[in-house]
Amino acid sequence: MKKTIFFLVATFLVATSFSQSEKYIAAMKKNIADIDSALIKNDAARLVDIAASFERIGDAEKTQWLPFYYAAYCQITFSFIKNDPASNDGIADKADQLLAKAEALEKSNSEISLLKAMSASLRMLVNPMERWMDLGPKIQNYSQDAMTQDPTNPRPYWFSGVSLKNTPEQFGGGCGTAKPQLDKAMELFGTFKPASELHPNWGKQVCERDAAGCK
Amino acid sequence: MKRVRNILFLVFAALLSVLANGQTTVKGVVKDNKGKAMPGISITLKDTYDGATTDSSGKYSFKTTEKGEQLIVASSIGYKSFEQKIILDGTTQTIDISLKEEITELRAVVLTAGTFEASDRKRAAVVLDPIDIVTTASANGDITGALKTLPGAQQVGESEGLYVRGGTAAETKTFIDGTLVNNFFFSSVPNIAQFGRFSPFIFKGTVFSTGGYSALYGQALSSALILESIDLPDQSSANIGLTVLSGSVGYQHLAKNKKYSWGGSYSYTNLGLAFAVIKQRQDYQKVPAYHNADANFRIKTSKTGMLKYYGYFSNNRLAFTTNSIDSLGYKDRFALGNTNVYHNLAWRENLGSRWKLNMGVSYTNNKDDISSSMQDNNKNEVLLGGLEFKRFNVDVKGNYFNAKFVLEKRLKGLSALRFGSEYNYSNDKSIYTDYNGNKYPGSVKEHINSVFAEADIYITNDVAAKAGTRFEHSALLDKTNIAPRLSIAYKLGKGSQASLAYGIFYQNPERRYLPSTSSLTFMKATHYIAQFQKVANQQSFRTELFYKKYDNLLKTAQTTGQETAINNNGFGDAKGIEFFWRDKKTIKNFDYWISYSYLDTKRDFLNFPFAITPNFAAKHTASLVTKKFVQKWKMNLNAAYNFASGRPYYNIGFDGANYKFNDRGTIPDYHNVSFSINYLPFIGKKNPKAFAVYVLQVSNIFNIKQTYGYQYSYNGYRKEAIVPTSRMFVFLGAFISFGVDRSDEVINNGL
């Protein structure tokens, strides 16, 4: 019992004297866990709150790119789930602002490049007929950047696969072209190790589901 | 055991109380300046992790362990961020926040009265996408063809140009990158409308004003067509085009650093093949043939600056005969040679501290060589007694120079102040040679200097105004004018707005009626426009009511066989109502728009005996334009129907002292149904080696008889309908462009 008391007191002492970086790690972990639970509960609106929380962390820390990255990721994911193209431009504006902040702190990062591709594709969905000539190559380039900047990152392959899956077959899309990309993504998900517990490690389940839809 | 439990409880209690003492709750409500609760707003304790997002009723609440003086910040896109000091001392703080809306382009009301815009900008004035210009079935790939399906423009087929709200084609002026374009269309041919000279693909933005336009533009009584050329291309590319009418090659080079580009193209158009298949009313001795060449460069002069050059050269000839209406068994011959050179240089730059500069110069050199004569059935030149005047020659040389600069200072929000100056020089020289070989030279030189200033004032996101004034001095007329312009827009609700516009517009007498022996002044039009617009979710509706008053229109008389200006005693007015409805939503992958215009206009100008409805004004005009994209076939199927109620026609004769009607009436209603298919086989392909568009276009598919008016024999005894050169017309073409990185590959693959 004494041990228990000692433990509690110790916990209390530690809790009140958290160093800045431990506080950062704890807050980030909590938010990352919140994203997962919001996605499981299919509570897209919650993602906007989490995005705001990440942004607060980023603004307070000033030197960490991951909070801005996750804030943008939440905004983009929210927009894809919401599926209301008319609102996409506004959300993409916000996401691009956040990504610019992340990129100022972390150059040539595969994960950031991928979100840039996803944000551009949100914009394209507003008016695909009119915008694909302009944005199609941009999405392509960002995705390509994401693949070359980190060849072990499965997410660019997943995104490229899922984009193809949602493109009509007449336009070179469909499962036929999507499958190899999704397979490649699944293969990479099998071996992918994030740089730290805070680094991006999302997408495996979604990719499994998408790959399962392409048999 | 119980003791231990008690100790445990005590420790817990102590722990909790310490934690509780260290925490402060901050809560409140966020509302906008109208008192409406704002959900989804992020509240932050500055430079800490603590904060919250407001719920659906605008409420927020969070706990923080921070102490002492802190800043609470609330921010949201489109609102000014809110900051307030708070003292955190453990007691609950209630901070209610009111956010002030920031005036932003996305939310603010847009000054749309009289304006149709085709561009990629996300604004309420935008009713067309740039691609609409080339996918409107009745447009025949011509910019003005697409604009004729919008309310306000007439369906005039016997001559080129935009006839807007009871105005003549000369009352519409075209501007490319800010500067005036002379000879926007190919030179006129009697009773055959000519195309615009410029490809629609070199423009990224089109603003078509049917009235009440900005003080930055002048010398157009009715309408301004404002075109903006494209900036740097996305990649280097080569392209070829082959159609039943023409062949073209072009190349665009984009520098590796994406800082500059250059390019050029050449096309040769020959209507011989088309005319061999589709019988023309005219008997061509020289089938229309055009050489067109253009060149461009674009340089990024800084992060925001861009210098653009576009140069154009064209040479074309044609000659044809038609059965003479004046003398049976004889033919009228008309021949035209035209050479046109156009240069445009435009520069825009942000100068810092919210100053922006736009400047441009353009130069045009245009030569027309027109000859008219009569021939007998064996195509020998003849000179018939009493009809000698039908043999003549006119050589026209025009030199035009236009320079303009506009300085803009962005003020708070979207408000801005703009001012600048414009200089227009024109020198028209002509030599008229009569059947005897007598030469009558003419020369008209003009300098117009203008200064202008305008202010965009955004009071809130819901109210905006644009007020401007333009001063012009004409050296030729030796007169000055002051033209005030004002437009106001008020947001009524989400997506709906009401606008008003007023303005005075001046224009010099048309040079073709000069020189005159009398002293002339500017022609004047006053516009009053009221508009309602609602745009929501892929659907837009607008209606416009207008009244236009004309003063000081030109009156002409016959002197030595020529129509010459005598005074400014002409006048007139035009009023009407217009509707536009576009819907991309109701049917998936199907897009259509309907426009309708009602026009009531009368004017007394040129040789009109008194005020009448002019022969270019139909009371009812309507268009239905539909576009359907069939994914499976990778095809765009476009159809258009244009309608105009019968226009009046007149034969006005000169009895030596006065003009009078020899005949008058109304032409039949005009109907035209056109259809086009664009086939895009490469669309959506990953890394396509080439991009191709195949076009099939049929105008007047039902072969309906269209009458544009009547022409009369010299003695007035015979009249003949003015009809299109052929009823139906079929156009077939292929346009292929190669991204240059891969073109070698394509060629090697044996294309």
C-alpha cells in the first residue's frame, strides 16, 4: 500500500513538473488518439475541433511542424468526409495556410507533399471539368514528390490508388489501374515505421478497405 | 486496512484540491456583429495549448492551469481576430466575444450590374467558365459568338460585332489587357459577318459589360468587352490543327525555371474546300484565304509582376461576284485585300505598400484595299450608264496607338483607389478613286487624352459602391467631356444581391463619316441599370432592367455620293428587361442556360428621317444553350438555339433635300439551331503523350431560312433578301497539342 501511495505522490509530482517537451508529446498523443476516435465514431465535425487544437499547439510551440501537419490533415479529412464540393475551396485555403506553416519548418517532406496533393484535389472536385487541366498536373506532381521524398511512405500510393479508383474507367481510372497502387501501398504499410510515435502513421485501415473494394 | 484507505482518500483529496485550485475555467459565447451565434470558432489562450471550439450555439468553455495575465484570442477565416487580456486567478472567467466580419472577396457583395464575366475567379459576376466560350454550339469558336447567347446582345448576322441594347456594333469597344483594340474583327464584307481575329484560347478572362462599365474605359456608348490574356503556359508544347477551313502549327516554350515563356503560331485558312462542298450564294473569283501569324513572350518580372507581349500579323484577300440587283444580267464584283499588324505589350507589378501598377501599349496598322465594279456574264468589266458610281476603289490605311496606365492603391479590406491616364492616337488615311480615275484623298487624325479615377468602397460585406469619373479631351473635336460613373451593390441574403448602376458615356463620331465641314461634338449615352441576382449551388439567376438615353448622335447627309457627318442632332433611347438562368445542378452532367431580352428602342441618327426602331434591333431575343458531357464516349455534346423576333427594315432614299422612306417592313423571325461535338480521346489519361480535341460543328442544322434584312437596287424598284452565305454550315477539325517533353517519342512512334 505504501508503494501505491508513493506512486500516486510521485505521479502527482511528475504531473505538475512536466517539462515542455513532455507536455507537447502528451498533448499531441491525446489529439492523435482523438482523431482515431472521431473517425471511428464517424464524427467528422469533431475533426475541426481537433484541427483547432493542433493549430494552438503549433502556434504555441513555434518550431514543431507536426501540429500544423495534423491540423491540415484534420481539415482535409473533414472535407473529404463532408463531401460538399461547394465548401472545398474555403477548407483548402485553410489547409494550404497550415501546410505553408508546416513547410516553413520542415522542407521537402513526403507527408506534407501528400497533403498538398490532397488539398489540390479538394479544389479540383469543386469543378472538375473546368479545373482538371490546371490542377491535374499539380496533383500529379505533389504525389510524385511525396513518393520520391520518402519511397517507404505508403500513403502517397494509397492516395494515388484511391484517386484512380474514383476516376471513371474511360479516363484511365477504375480498379484496373488502382489495384497495383493500392497493393503497393498495402505492401509498404506492412513495413512502414514512423520516425516517432508522433509522426504520421495513418491510413492502413482505410487502404485495406479501399483495396478490398478492388478485387 | 481502513486506515490505509483513509490515507489514500486524503492524498487523493489533497491532489484534487491542488489541481482544482490551479485551474481556471474560461467560458463565453461568440457572436458576429449582428448578434448571431457563431459555431466552429477557435478560441485560444495565446501561446498555450489551451482553448476550445465553439459549439452550435456559439458557446465555448475550457479549463486552463495557466496563471496570471494572459491573452485570449478568437479567430476565424473571414473575421478580424479578437484579442483580450484576462487575469487567470482560479475564478471562472466569462468572456463573451463579438467578431467583426472582415471584408473579403469570397463574402463581399460584387458589383455586377451590367457585367457578365467568364473566368475562373470565384465571384458572383462570373456566370461563364472560360471553356464556355469554346463549347457554345452556336459560337463557332468565336468569342463574340458565345457572348451573343447572353442577354443584351442582338443576333445580327449580316455584319460583325456586338449590337448591345439598341446600340450599334461601333458602340462596343474591345480591350485586350487594358488597351483598346482597333480592327478586332476581320475587315467588313458587304452582308457577310466577319469573325474576330483572335483565338479564344489566348484569353483566360472575359468581361462583357452590357452597360454601366468602369471609368477605366471610355469611347464606347453601349458596351465594353474586356479580355485578359493568359500568363505563363503550364508547360512547353507544340500543337497542330487541321480543319476543313485551315491548317495551323504553333509552339510554346516555357523556360525550365518557369520565369518566362515564348512562342508563336502560323495558320493558313482557305475556304475553297468548304465552298466546294457547301454551295455559297456568292460566286468567288478569289476564295477567301488568310495568312495569320502571331508571336508572344511572357516574362515574370518579380513574384507578382508580369510582362506580356503579343504580336499578330494577318493578310487576307477575297473577291466575289453576285448577281447585280441594279441591272439584270450583270454582276456586282467586290474584292478586298487586308493586311493587319497588331502589337500589345502589357506590364503589371505590385509596387509594395499595397500599390499596384498596370500599364500597356498597343499599336495597330491596318490596310484595306477595296474595289467594286460591275461585270457582264462573261466576267468582263463593264461600265453602265447611270451606274458608273458602282465602279470605285478605296484604299484605307489606319495607324492606331493606345497607351494606358492605371495605379491602384488597396485600402482597408477590399476598398481601393484607382487612377490613371490613357492616350489614343488614330490616323486614318483613305483614297477614294472613282470610275474616271479621279482620286479623292481623305485624312482624319485624332488624339484623345483621358484621365480617370475611381474608388471601390466596401462599407461592409453587404454594401459596396464603385464611383468614378473620366475626363476626355479630343483634339479633333477640340472638346472635353466629363463622364461620371457609379454603381452600388447590396447583399440581400445568402447568394442574392441587388445592384444599381448609372453612368455617362461618350464616344467620338465614327471616323467613316469624317471629315465633316461642321463642328461636331461627342455622342453621349446615359445608362440606368437595376439588377437582381441570385447564385446558389451551381445555379444562377439574374434579371436586369435598363434605360439608356442617347444624345448628340451623329446625323449625316450625302455629299459627293458619300455619307458625311453634318451635325449632332441625333437622339434616341433604349429600355428593356433581361433574364438569365443557368443550371448545372438539376440534371447530372448536363448544363444549360437560357437568356431572354426584351428591347424597346428608337433613335434618330445618320440618315434616319425621324426616330425609328433601328434595323439592328429585335424586340425579343432569346437563346438556349445546352452542354452535356458523356463520360463514356469522352464527348462534349453541345446544342444551342437562338431566336430573334423580326427586325424592322427600311429603304431610306435621298430626294436631293431630305431623307425619306421608300419602303419599310419587318423581316421574318430568326431561328438558328446549332450542334457541336467535341471528342476528347485523351481526357483523364495519365501522362498523355498528346492532347487532342476533335470538333464537329453544324450550324443551322434544320436548314431554316434566315433573313437578315433587305437590300435595294439603286432605283429602289427591286429588293432582295440579305441571307447567310449558305443555310447550313458544317465544320470539322482536329486540334492536337504535344507536351514537348514527349513529342519526340510521339513522332518516333510514327504519328
